[in-house]
Amino acid sequence: MTGNTRTDFDTGPLSAGVEILKSAVPATEAVLNAYIPVAEAKLHAIEKLEKWKGFTLPDPEPLRLEQGVPLMAEMPMPRFKSEFKTIASVMAAALKKGLPNLQSELDSVIGNIESDEVSGKIALSAWEGDPELIEYLCNEKDISLEAALLTGTSAMNVFLTLIQKQAGPLIKDMRWIKGYCPVCGSFPDIALFRKSGTDDPYLKSHGGQRWLHCGGCGHEWRFKRSTCAFCETEKHEELRYLQSEERPDERIDVCEKCKRYLISIDSREYIKEPDLRIAAKAYVHLDMIAQEKGYKPMAETGWNSI
Ligand SMILES: [Zn+2]
Ligand SMILES: [Zn+2]
């Protein structure tokens, strides 16, 4: 592995990764089980849309990236024909399988998603990361806002992942020093410590490299170890972590300045790394601990607040 951006992602079926996570983290099997239909639907959708060309990536400029401007910052929303609508209804059906307690809420989305107005607005709200864009519409049409947001985010994740597949290799050797994603600008949903390989003096890793995984597009990039990825404070009196004695390789990094947290897994001694496409959902017990103590997640994925 060279550079500060990873391009050799987990591919193929999720089953192996699911089994490893279940045996490693039995506490949240239920959430992981609920997420599996969604993750599988997402993989299917990605395969089906492999040839989708509804977007144009801007040419990456090393200087802009170095200044902290994500590649997609000024990219307009992709030109969706019926793709968003189709994927949104597939994702809503998968969500229904995983989350039976949201069945009627998700039905209110499925029953309306064929409307261009509804699918268009849900897409835009997910693209902009702004729930307020669909509040009025949901009220007017009697659609559950929670289910519409969850559907919109899950569907948009498919398209962001497809964009990332092309964008990642383009920026792989460019410098990026921010805690948000260099491709889509989202904050990480999980961090991983990996064994040091070739090293970047700026990132100074003694014993392990800290990698962040994007909750939006799945991109992975390296980040300084003792800095809050959200507000960038480096003061150690503001940075703490919560860890249990029994599970020293899992910890919650918390920041007293911005009150955000990030779950962090030390995989240096693991035979196989956790599959990051699903790992964030396997540690929801840590989300609960952090949120009970008043911290907010860096990436609001919808799942860490269920
Ligand atoms: Zn991203
Ligand atoms: Zn912070």
C-alpha cells in the first residue's frame, strides 16, 4: 500500500466479512443483521450500474485538494434519468427487510417514489445533505421524513460509491490533510489503525497508520493520529478516548472541543481487517455509549441513531 489514499478495497460478497464481524463483535448482531439486506442491495445496485455515466468528474487540482477542497465540491448533482428512482425503491425494499419496525413508514416512501417530484426532491436532499429540503413535501404527501431520509441516503450512497470508484484513483497520489473525505466531503463513519508501511513524515505514525473511512462514498484516506477529524484540534487536553479493558482494540475517540466522537478499530494484530463496507454498523454498541455521554457522531448515517 503506497500513498495516502487506498484503492484496494474489499470486493466480492459480504458473507466472509459479516461472519468475522459477528464473531468479533457479538454485541450488535441485530443491527448488523438489519443492515445486511441493505448492504447486499447496495452491492447489487453497484454492479448493475457499472456502466452508468450520469456524471462528469472535475479534473483534480493538487493545489485545491491541498487547501482542503474535496474533488466533488463544485460538482452538480448527477443527471439522473430513472436511475435514482429505481435504486431508491430497491433500497427502500431492502430497508423494509432489515427494519420491520419501520415497515409502514417505508411503505409511505415506496408508494410515492414513482413521482418525479418526490424522487427528485429526495435525491437533491440526499445530495446536498439537507433534510429540510424535503420536510414540506413529506408533510404534504404524508410521507415519513425519517424513512425518506434513510431511503435517500442509502440510494445516494450507491451513486457516491460509483463516483468514488472513478475519483479515488485520480487523486491517489495527491496530498490531503483534512478529516473529511477528499472525494465527497463527508465525515468518516469509522477509523482504522493499520500497520505502518511506507510513511509520510507529516502524518508521523509511530506504530500504526490512522485511516478514515468515508460514510458517504466509502473512500479511505490517511489522517494524523492525534487530531480531531471534525474540528482539527490537536490539544491533548481536549482529546480523550473511551475504551473497555476487555476489548482494547476498539475505542471511541472523543473531542471535548466539538463534542464529536469517532469509533476507532486497531486492526494491526488482526488476521483479516474488518470489512469497512459494513464495519461501522457492527459497533453500534459503542455509538450508544458515546451518545449516552452526550457526544455526537462525526457522520450522521441514520444507522448510528436507530
Ligand atoms: Zn466520501
Ligand atoms: Zn473536535
